[in-house]
Amino acid sequence: MRIADQYRIKPTREQANKIDNWRKLSAISY
């Protein structure tokens, strides 16, 4: 289950900020 897929369905500024942070965290984790 990918968080990115969920944000693609209903993109908003708040979700965009969350997914952006998630990408940064995932980049560090992986």
C-alpha cells in the first residue's frame, strides 16, 4: 500500500505537504 497512490486521488495543499514530507522520509529510510 503506497501513500502516494492515495494522494493522487484527491490532491490538496495539505496532502501535497504531507506527501512531500513522506517522500523526504522515505528517501532517508530507503
